[in-house]
Amino acid sequence: MQEIAKSLKQLNNFLILVHVNPDGDAIGSGMALKRILEKMGKKAVFAVDGNLPRKLNFLQEYSEIGKAEDILSRDFECTIAVDVADKERLGAYLGKFMESEVRINIDHHATNSMFGTLNHVENVGAAGILVYELARLLGVEIDMETATLLYVAICTDTGNFSYGNADGRVLRTASELVGYGIDIPRIIKTIYKERTIQELKLLGVAIDHTRLFSEGRIGVSYIRIEDFERCSITIDDTEELIDFIRDIYGVEIAMILKESEEGKFRISFRSNSYADVAGLAALFEGGGHSRASGGRIEGELEDAIQRLVEKAEKFI
Ligand SMILES: [Mn+2]
């Protein structure tokens, strides 16, 4: 991290990137790092590939997050990937990231492929923890909005401090962030409690589609394109659905298929106590953490479910 801090001090013009289809950790970490660099008097752009989750639109400057079409023609002295396990996960920015001479990779996935020229990879609860520690190392003052962003990052990647990765370091970092006066009830209500009537109805569809396999140890659901259309929900606002399947009594592995294009599905995987769903996701063009991961599959729905269940059985 010392080497990374040194580069951040020396250089002036940064592009911050995260994984495609960004989640709370990616967005919170990326936006926080932008603010930290700006506090140091630097120029920094944060850009994503994919849609932004509606639930995070209470964050300041959310609408200013860059899109590929605005960014790809611009030049940067240094590119920084945060919460990106592998360079392929940079999506549309892969080329832009790699063309930079100084490429920084800050991540918390155990499977990280060390694709930067400077890498800091530590298997902690959220990338937001590493960004917080970097800010402390740089001696940059953290304001309330930055603390809010880092809290969002940490809270979303630990299931609101409820997963096995919610260790002492997670809780110590969170407690330090609380010291900056952040509004936890507002953050939690917005992210975990409030939902639109359409989101509630789509949840009903996901629950209705849920089936159990392997004596109830595997739970599977799906959402088809027509379900998204009927409920007027985009695929990017469906992060929470998988939690309801994971929480079924007796389930170890939960999976949900979300149809992104006709016959093409994004898959979310979760496990409760022992199954390595990072390994499972790796069989389906994906990856992630041992208790939470994602991948993709193509084909006819029932056939796709059968193939998923067959592989999942080897992990329980
Ligand atoms: Mn993360």
C-alpha cells in the first residue's frame, strides 16, 4: 500500500474503475476514492460499465458518475481498479485500463489475478476497508460524505454486518466511520428496507418461482425478461432477491437466474455455511467470494437449471 500511496501523491490525473454491473462496495469504494484524491488536489474521474442501482441514488454526486462513451477518448496518467477480481471484469474499460503506464489494483477477492503494475490485494470484508486504510495512510481528511460512501461499501458487502466476513476489522472500520457523523438509519432504510411496489411484486415472482433440489439443500429461482417487463424493473435492481432463497430453512446453496437477453441468464450464487460458490461460479464464466458470487449461463431455462443443480451438488 506504501507504493500505491506514493504513486497517488506523485501523479495528478486518475481514472477510477470498478467491476461491471457495480454493487454497493464497488460504487461506495470508487466514489470515496475519487473524493479522497480530490481532497489531495488531484483530478479524478470515476466511471462504471453497466447501470447504477436505484437504491444508491441517495448518494451525493451519484448522477455525475462517468459512462464509457464519455471516458474512453480521454487521457489519464494513472488507472485504478477497485473491487475488480480480474481484468476481464473491467468490461468496456479493459483497454483503457491496460494502456496506462501506472495501473493500480486494489481488491479484496482472494482470486485476484494481480493484473496491475501495483497491486494491493487483501482478503478483507470489502474493498471499502482498503480504501479507508489508504486514506488514513495518505493522511487525507475524511468528511461525512466520504465516510457514508465507505460505510455503504462495507455494509453491503457484509450483508449489513451479518455474513461470515464481518470480522473485527470490518466492525472496527465501521465504528471509526460512525465517528464522522453518518446517518445509519437513513442508509439502512434506503438500502435494505424501502422498496417500490414494483420491486415488491418482482420479489413475489421470484419467491413463486423458487424450487428446492437435493433434499432441500439447493434452492433455485429465476426471473424471465417478461417478468422484468411486467413489473417495470431492470435487472440491476434485483440484488436482494437471492437473499430470500438463501434464507430458506435447510438451504446451503442458493441460485437465481436472471434473464438479461433472450436465452441468456446472469446467475447469482450464495451459500450459507460451507459451500464454495466462488468455485461453482468459476464453472459458469464467473467468480467472486466463497459465500457470494456470480456467473452466466445460456440456453433453455429448464436445461440451464438442471446443469446448474448438477454442478452445485458437487459443492454440498
Ligand atoms: Mn466487493
